[in-house]
Amino acid sequence: MNDKKLIKIAKVVSTLFMPLYAPLWVFIALFFFSYMKMLPWGYKLFIIGLVYFFTAFVPTLGITTFRMFKKWTHLELSHREHRHMPYLVTLLSYGACLVIMTKMNTAMFFRGVVMSALICQIVCVVVNAWWKVSTHMVGIGGLVGALNAFSILFFYNPIWPFCALLLISGVLGTSRIILRQHSLAQVLVGFGIGYICAMAFILISWM
């Protein structure tokens, strides 16, 4: 396999597992693969729509608008010193989602998912002040952490989904390195941030 094919595959993998979609994947998994699948369809679709709007659509729209205003390429936007505004847009949008879910009095561990994603973003902002971390790996690490947390809360063995996510994590991390977006250390630290924040805050929200 030549370098061009590897780069194309790496770009496809990076696009499929965009970090902004991590909270949405968690809610989809909850509503389709746990006892919460018994909830009314109207309610599930409303929550999924709400999460998608504030954690994926609004940040993507805001970041794209900002990039076009600055006339930056995707590569230029990925530079550490250019990440402050995208992070700010994401923080505000995630914060709005958390406030709305709180006003609606949704289940605390629902809010815990969004809160953990928000905390991940805050940690990334702090780290970004001096070092670039992989937000793609933060996202996939958050999925693994959420799966681990819910396996503890719901008393089930998630060995196969866990293995699948670890495999995807490895492929995604390798893709980010192939695209020269991150070093191995940035990939590993990103995964660690996502995993720890998601697992810790989802478990805390259950208490």
C-alpha cells in the first residue's frame, strides 16, 4: 500500500470519528443498547436531537464560519495557536446544552455525559496553552471511558464493544500520526484525558 492510499484512509478515519460527535454516540448507545431503549421514542429522539444540535451542529457551524472568515485552510486551523476560538465556540455550545438539560430536569447521568465532554474541552483548552493535544483521541477516549462507566453502573460485561473501541482507537491514533497532525505522546495524552474525564464524571453523576 503506497503513501497516498494510507493518507486517504487516514483522512476517512479522521472524518468518521470527529471528536464533536462523541457525546452523540454515547446517547445513541444508551438508547439502543441499554435498558433505556424502553423509553418513549419521542423522548429519545428529542434528547438525541438536542445533543446533536448543541454538541455537533452548532460547534461545526461556528468553527466553519470562523475558518472561512479568517480564510484559513483546515490545516491552518489545526495549528495550536489557532485553536482558541474553536475551543471557545465548543465550550459555549456544550455549556448551553448542559444548562438546558438541567432546566429540563433530565436524568443526572445524562447531564454527566455532557458535563464530562465539557470538562474534556476545558482540559484541552488549558493544555493547548502550551501543547497541542489530539481532540480526536479525546473523543474516542471519552467513548471508552463512558462504556467502562456504564458497564460498572449497569453491571454488564462490555468485552466485545470494549475491544472494538480499543481497535478503533488504535486505528484513529495511527491515522492522526500518519497525517502528521500529532505525535504519539499527543495521541496518548488525548486518549487519557477523554477516558479519565468521561469515566470519572459519569460515575460521579450517578451518586
